[in-house]
Amino acid sequence: MEECEKNIAFFDSGIGGMNVLRDALKALPRENYIYFADTDNVPYGIKSHDEVKGFIGKAVEYLYGINIKLLVVACNTATSLAIKHLREKYSFPIIGMEPAVKPAIENSSHKRVLVAATTLTLKEEKLENLLNEIDINGIADKIALDGLVRFAEDRNFTGNEPAVYLKEKFRNIDFKNYDAVVLGCTHFNYYEKMIKDIIGIDDVKIIDGNEGTVKRLKSILVENDLLNKNGSGKITYVNSCRVISSEKEISNYNSLLTV
Ligand code: DGL
């Protein structure tokens, strides 16, 4: 098999990366994909650095073993913990995701920016370094919304529970002082509309990192001569190193491509 005909792997702790894959498929329909969800170990964001690093190591070793051509770490938490180490260890291109703080801060009109992510992402040095570099005027605030990961895993995208949870989390925040909310966890993207509605101020933008990631994916494929012209957009789903063959589970995943 030609190198360019191999699969692109997307990796997340659970279903968060599915909305990144959805956007990638639109831009790159002639590729074939593996979607790896670490369903045995989700959620990552409330566990310890070392424990999660172990989960990521095992997942990526599996993906290396099935001969992928490129890896998208469609998980902000895994990116902040392990991207450097993974790039040192593996020779295939690796694209990570980090909270889109840069565009949010650069486009802000003197107001504040709220960075929403998992507890672990907010604790990691990677985000700290990014903010030190970009947030010169100290306009970024952080909020952990780990509860949304569980709601998303339960496919509770529009119910009352996530709305109640978000209202409680936003209780003391005056969004009139904010320009943007950065969604720094791929699971949170399923709640973009809910967050917008709860905030209720049109001028507050909700920014995720998907567009930048897909652009980067496309340009890395072109630069490395890895674009596949013969693929069909086929997706193979893997739950924690187990390839999924049940039609029901496959269609459950596929349904997320239209959410
Ligand atoms: N979807 C992941 C992220 O982007 C991780 C969520 C979790 O497992 O806590 O951060």
C-alpha cells in the first residue's frame, strides 16, 4: 500500500474528537480514517497527569502498530500532556489541538476572554506557557467544565441537566465584560449553541479549535505528499484498542457526524 493510502488516525478520550473528524471529512473526503476513543478510560480531564499519560501512551502505540500515516490528537487534554513526547517518539506527523486562545485574544476589543477546558488542561504547563506568551494584558480567565464530558459521553447534548450545570458554572460571571469564550475541550463543542443561548449576548463569540486543526491537517498532508486521492471517507472505529464491528455501535458513532 502506498504511504498516502494509509489511514489518518483521530484520537480522543471519547466522542469529543468526532466533531473534529466531522469537519475534517468535509474538507478531506478522499481520505480513510481510524477513530480511536479511549472509552475504557474516559474522562481524562479529572485524572492525574501520570495516569492519563499512560493511557495516551498505550493508545498511540496501538495506532503506530496498525501503520497509520498521520495522527490527529483531537483532544486538548492529551495534547497538553503528551504532544511533545509523542513527536519525539514517533516519526509520523502528529497534529495536536490547543485552546484557540491566540485568535480569541488577538481579536478581542479590550474585553475579557474565558478559556473553558478540563481541569487537567487548565493545570498543565502548556496552557500556562501559551498564556504567558500571548495574554500580555492579562485578559484571559479560566473555567473547568469537566461535567460536560460526562454529559456528552451520555449523548445528552440538549437536555436539562447540561443546561442546569452550565447555568450554575456561569452564575458569577458577568458576560458583558467578555468578548469570547474559547472551547478548549473537544467534548465542549457539542454545547456551543447551549452556551451561546445561556450567555444570551450576541457579541460574545464562542470559539473552538476545529477550523485551525483541519487547515493544519490539510497543509501537513500536502507538504508531506500524503494526500490520498483514492480514499472513500471510510471510518474504522476503535474503542480502547478494540475494533468495533457491531453495526449498532458503528451507526451510533456515524450519527455524531451530523450533530
Ligand atoms: N475531549 C478531551 C479534550 O479535548 C478530553 C475530555 C476528557 O476526557 O476529560 O480535552
